[in-house]
Amino acid sequence: MTHTITQNSKLTKNASLIKKYHTNLVYDYTEYPTKGNWSENFGDKDYKEAMREWFPKNSSKPVLFYVHTPFCEQLCWFCTCSKVITTDYEKVKDYLVYLYKEIDLLFDFLNDNKIKLNVETIFFGGGSPTILNREDLKKLVDKLKSLFDWSKVVNFTIESDPRRVDEDRLLYNNKVCGANRISFGMQDFDINVQRRVNREQPAELFKQILTNI
């Protein structure tokens, strides 16, 4: 009986803490506006209308075009991004099928409404685009090149996991796919901190893969 009472007290205490600190939304600093400004009542019709209203008035303004790859081979414990942890590349291939469909839906809408994007910045993020093999990465880049004026692109970043790439792959991303920036996730060079967040990547690793070419 004493054990049951103690256990129930712990449950009650934990429930109170959860109730005190729980929120339905986790705000991600990379999202703007943050989810606190979103509404579930904002549907696809509202989204399309917003694009019809904004783009004609701001056609000359540069646009950042973001492409998400929601796959990683290993979970970083601090991560709040939309991701799937897997080493099964078939899941990545299935995702790409739907990604291309979404891209086609977007540009069909833009073309129907005579909207042209002035894309100045492209960012491939994740998850980790590093999981894409060379062929699929090149195919995705070529797909986008067929849809807007790539000559206006100033910065093309591919977010890269330094544990999953080598110098040759980074050169391929640059020379074949056109990426001129790399985004490396480096939270701390302290190995103890890296272990605690489940992302061990010593400074020497960066020295091995970075090149002056």
C-alpha cells in the first residue's frame, strides 16, 4: 500500500509539471512567422490567394527557395526539425516522388497565374540532404533549373552532415550541381557536449573534408 501511494504521488507530481510547462506548439527559430502566428483555419485557398496578392506587387523582390529532405541516418537529440531517422533509401526515393508532385503543383499554379519567381537564394535543408545520392541530387537540381531562371541565383546552399560526406562529394555538389555554399551543423567542439547531443564530429573531421579548391 505504501509503495502504491508513493507511486501515485510521483505520478501526480509529474502530471502537474507537465500541465505547468506543456505547450501545444514548439516554435522553431528558423520558421518565420513562427507557429504562434499560424492558424489552422488558413487553408489551401487562403494560401493561393495570398500568393496571388503578394507576388504581383513584389515581383522584383528576391525569393529564397527552400527544399526539405526530411531524412537523417542518426538522430541529433536537440533537433526539432521535421525528420525521419532511417537508413532505408527506398523511403527517400518514395518521398522524392511526392516532392516532385508538390513542385509541379506549385509551378502549375504559378504559371496559371502568370507569376514568375525571382529566385536569388536556394537552400536544401533537412533532415539532411546529404542522404541523397548523387544521381537523385542532380535530378532534383535539374528539375528546379527547368522551372525558373537559375542564372539569377546568387547563393545555393546544401546543408551537409560532415560525418556523411567526403571532399569528393562536396566537390561534386559544387562543380556538377552548382552549390556554392555549405551549411555544416556544428553546435560545439567540446566532445562531451557532442556526446550528450548524440552528434560526435571532432574538429579534425572538418579539416579532412574542407578544401581550398
